[in-house]
Amino acid sequence: MGPMTEQLIDVLDQLATVLESDGATHWSQWMRKARAHLMNSDYYGIEYLLSAYGGMGSLNDLVLGQSCIDGIFSWKPGHIELNEKFNALRSEAAALARAIKHAQG
């Protein structure tokens, strides 16, 4: 396993934790599944991860820190920092996955 893959695995761990902290279980499970493939040296983890990006309802569309109580929308405390961290990790994961894919030819 190369250093970029090790870095990506770490980023996926962090990303899953951030997603879980906001109740985004679908996407946290997606990151953990991609991570599991990579941990087993299965290149499919790269393709699987990249399939989360792009299109309607994709990881790119996700905004964390929202709540709706009794039909009233509100932002959770710390939503700005949460989304900044999420966006940075989401971008880093995509960049690493694309770099690994490119290196594989």
C-alpha cells in the first residue's frame, strides 16, 4: 500500500467520523466501505469512493448541520465549522482518489 493510499484511508476515517457526528449514516457507511476495500488492497475502493461524487443527491450536494424540529428549519450550533471541516475532507479524499487513479494509469 502506497503513501497516498494510507493518507486516503486516514482521510476516509475522519470523513466517516464527521458524517456520523451529524447523523449522515448513509454517507459515513459509504466512506467506511471504500476504506475497507482499500485496507484489503482492493482498487475497487477508489472507484467506489469516486462514484459518490457528482450528480444529483451526491456527496457534493450534502450540507451538514441542519435540523428541522416541528417543521421549523434551523442550523445546529457550530454548523459553519462542521461544514468547513467536511468540505476540506471531502475535497482531500476526492483529490487523493483521483491521484491514485491517475497513477494506476
